[in-house]
Amino acid sequence: MNRILVAGAGPVGLTAALALARKGFPMTVLESGADLATESRASTFHPPTLEMLDDLGIGDELHERGLLSPTFAYRDRAEGLVALLDLAVLAGDTRFPYRLQCEQSKLTPILRTRLLRHDGCEILYNWHLAGVTQTPAAVTASAADGRSARGSWLIGADGAHSRTRRAIGAGFEGITYPERFLVASTDEELTAWLPDLASVNYVFDPVEWCVLLRTPDHWRVLLPTPSQTPDALEYARLDTRLRGVFDPGRPWRIAHASMYRVHQRVAAAFRVGRVLLAGDAAHVNNPLGGLGMNSGIHDAVAYAAALASGDEGAIDAAATERRRIALEYVQSVSHQNYERLRATDPVARAAHLESLRAVAADPVRARESLLRSSMIAALRPAVGGPA
Ligand SMILES: Cc1cc2nc3c(=O)[nH]c(=O)nc-3n(C[C@H](O)[C@H](O)[C@H](O)COP(=O)(O)OP(=O)(O)OC[C@H]3O[C@@H](n4cnc5c(N)ncnc54)[C@H](O)[C@@H]3O)c2cc1C
């Protein structure tokens, strides 16, 4: 029995499945949806993730669908552009010294097509994992409708509300942020209004901080929104808030808007017996810095290498290391990004903006900072210093 099961056909589950299929394992992906998700969610690929996806043979296709983002910007609502960080200083550290802006919903169909080219690989839709049982030699996933699937291992990549995580009894401690995050996609060309925008812009403000992101299809504006206000009120005042970013003297053209709660949580264990947790099933964080999907893809690739080695010690070590990185790097960097965007103390704010200007102006410090924000330091501490 060398078939491996994966719960969830999101970016993480499909990456794990493709990586293992390429190593010769028959794969069964169990997906509760009727098809792949089409929601616009994560949209930034960092350099190490691009390297991993390129190693899986899909780098070119992903690049064809995405936008190269060689720089990103820190801005202040009042002052405008503060600092532009150029990932070109990472040219000696990665073969992809830039971010690629591309929605995760463009990645998953590429992964699916490649996976299904491998003999013995399948995706079963409308398959809602409800329970997991295991013996020392095998694991069985069962669906709510009585079906079951058996494999030598199960990778639980079934998202933030993971049933796999619950089935193995792993806690999911952490915090929920007080505000909700409102994301508006717009057909407006923001560089016509703000010509010095980069493709990714973090905008500091004690009250109305925001993120402006370009994707291949839209610009996206992410705004914090109070915890308890009615959704209808928030959508009704969205245009007024967008006009605070730039006022064209008419309403913004909004293609889509959605609001969601954001958590910082890490599963108590990433491995229990023959079950491994990956991606949002294992760890969730705020979207500031674009670390969620990226670190989930890193989990998938690390697990595939360890499982292919057949070495129990290597599998254990991969789960332990990915949990360490989730706790020490992903949680801390994403939370620090949140705290800095919304900092209220004027002295601390001014000092931070000044330090960003100094970092951008010094290639050595810029490289150090970018090794961390681009996730290279998390994966290769020897290169970037401790994560
Ligand atoms: C609204 C929203 C906006 C986001 N924006 C950003 C962003 O801007 N930047 C960023 O970095 N991250 C963002 N994220 C987070 C990012 O989308 C996730 O980190 C990423 O999707 C994780 O991938 P995943 O494959 O682990 O999980 P998911 O993408 O959630 O995929 C899980 C899959 O499992 C399936 N599934 C669920 N339950 C079961 C079950 N019981 N049985 C079988 N299948 C099941 C689901 O249908 C889904 O296909 C956002 C998340 C949300 C919800």
C-alpha cells in the first residue's frame, strides 16, 4: 500500500499531491467541493515558492499567468511613498529575485492538470472527509456519506476549519484579531491616480491603514473594518473609504468585495501517527506579507521530500521544522506587519518610517530585510541569520 491520501484540493494539497506523484506515488485527493475553489484569495508568490513550483515543472505556466513585481513599497497615508524595496538585491540568493502576483485560483488548475497526467492519481470531488482512523501501517479517511479511502499516509490540507485536524485531536490555539479585513477588487487603474505605486504597497496609518495590491486582473484594496458593525453598513461606506485613498470625484468601480475574520493560530502537532497537517489546516495568519499560502506550499514540498525518503525520522523532523517555522517566523512576521501598519505612537511611527528609508537606501540592510520578508531566511537560516 503506497497510495497516499490528501484531504483538500487547495494550493497546498495539490502541491503535495503533485510533488509526491512526481516521485512515483499513486495519489488520491479528497475534495469536499464540486470543483476547485475560484475565490480570489492569496495572490503573492515569494521567491522560494517560485523555486519550488519551478522544480515541480510549473514555473513557466505560473509566470505566464502572473505579473512580475520586482519591488514593493511602504507608504504613509499622509506622506505618500516612504521606501521602495527592490528585490534585485537578492539576485545572488535566488533565481527568482521578485514577487509574482498571481491569484491562487490560477495556480490550482495548473497543479490539477499536471497531477492528473500521472498514472494512478485522482481527485475525488464532493468527498467530505469526516473522520480518520489509523493502524501502525495505514490510515483510513471516511466521508460523511459512508465512503472511505485508505492510504499509507494522509496529508490534511483541508483548510482553516480542517476536519483532519479535529479528527487527530490537535488543538488550534491562538488569537482572532478584533477587526475584520475588507478586501475590495477594483477595475480602476490606480497608477493613473498614484503614479509612484509599486505592485504591492503597505500603507501606514493609525486608523485607516491599508494594503494596495495589483493582481493580473484587478487592483485590490485591503482595509481593516470594525468587529461588530453590520456588513451592509461596511459595504455601503466602502466607496467613501476608497475615496480616502484617492478621490477621482466619482464612485470607484468595484468589481467585488468581501469581508473576513483573521486569526493567528498554529496546530498543537503537525504529525500524529500517519497523518500530517499542512497549510491552513496547520497554521493560519493574517494576510499582511503574503505568508499564508506560501508557507503552506513550503509545508507540502517538505513533506513530499520526507515521505519519499521513507525515513520515519525525516518525516518527524519535517513536521517539527515546519511547525517551528510557523511559530517562530510566519506568526511573528505577519503579526509584526500588522502592528507596524497600525502603530499609533507618533514618535515610534516616525522612527519606523525613518528606519525603512535607511534600509531601502543601504543594499546590505535591504538584502537582510528582504531575505526575511521573502521567506528565504526562514528556509535557509544560514543565509539570512536566525529567522
Ligand atoms: C477570504 C480570504 C482571503 C485571503 N487572502 C489572502 C491573501 O491576500 N494573502 C495570503 O497570503 N493569504 C490569504 N488568504 C489565506 C490563503 O488563501 C490560504 O493561506 C491558502 O488558501 C491556504 O491553502 P490551503 O490549500 O492550505 O487551504 P485552502 O485554500 O483553504 O484549501 C482547502 C481545500 O480543502 C477543501 N476542504 C475543506 N474541508 C474539507 C473536508 N472536510 N474534506 C475534503 N476537503 C475539504 C476545501 O474545499 C478547499 O478546496 C486568504 C484567505 C481567505 C479565506
